[in-house]
Amino acid sequence: VEVDITSLGSATLLNVLDNNGNAQTASATGLLTFGPYDNGTNVIITVENDDDSACSVVSNSLTQLACPPENDECVNAITLTAGGVFADNEIVATNVAATRNPADHDPTSVPVTCDTSGFLTSGKDVWFNVVAPDSGSLTIETGSNGDSNMTDTALYVYRGASCSELTYEKCSADMATTNFSRVQLTGL
């Protein structure tokens, strides 16, 4: 947790402490770093004026439940293996603790019909990449691995040689009979 001291006000010294017994002092503006903390730890930061204990600021409770997955950003996409049978090439992945990066998507390029679950405004994206097979046809789909917490998915497929050159290709919010998603591509 970084505490950014932007002003000392009338104080000559600030006492900065967390609710886990860690304390630092600040006599100038700048960053103070607390932690690391185990995932799930509730952290509350208090900043007190050393000259006037009645003058203090207390943060809201800060909690990180999990670290973002390795493929949280496009540049760290996990490579998929193209194959003929879904179950033969499956991978188990998560978007738990994934971040929302508005720069990852151009909402004007994605049809509204693909955004039935509100992905473009609230989705937590994770990234994968795959090289199209010689046939030029590819099906990308999601499915359940038995985890009852995973109940709905959305796929957005982009084409490009690098993360900075992506062009929207196709999307799927749900298959007809489930809340899982499938995108079929041809002519690649």
C-alpha cells in the first residue's frame, strides 16, 4: 500500500500507521510504502498530525482478495493450442482479481448485442492468443470445469500481430443453451 503525502498542512511531522502495527513518520511530502500483506488482510491507514492528535485522517478498509492473474494484460496473454476437440485442448483459467482496463477495448467497435452482460463497462478481462491453423477456421469457446462459481462468460476476439495493433473481429456473450460462449471464425 502506497501512502502519498501531498501536503503536511500545518504539521511538522506526520505519524502514518496501519492497523497491523506498522508505523512510519513523514517530515516532507512523498510516498510511504506499507506491506506486503497477505491476500485477504484488511488494512486501514491512519495519518496523524504529530503536533495535534485531534487532526487525523483514516482510510477506508483496503483488502486485496487475490493477485491479478498472469494474463490480466494483453502483453501477458496465455497461448492457446489450436486443436480439433475442445476437451483435448482445454485449459483452466480464472479472471478472479483481474482488473478492468478501459484502454483494452474500443467500445465503439463492438456491437451492443455482444454486451448483454455489461462486459465493456464492468468486465474483468483476461487475455489469450492463438495462431490460426492452416485451415483458416478456428472455434474458441468456454465451458464449465465443474466450478459452481463460474456461471457466465463473454468472449471478444481481436486480430492482430501485437497488442497495439488489435482489430475487433467477433464476440459471443452466450451460446443458445448456456451462459458460456463460443466464437467460430473462418477465412483466417
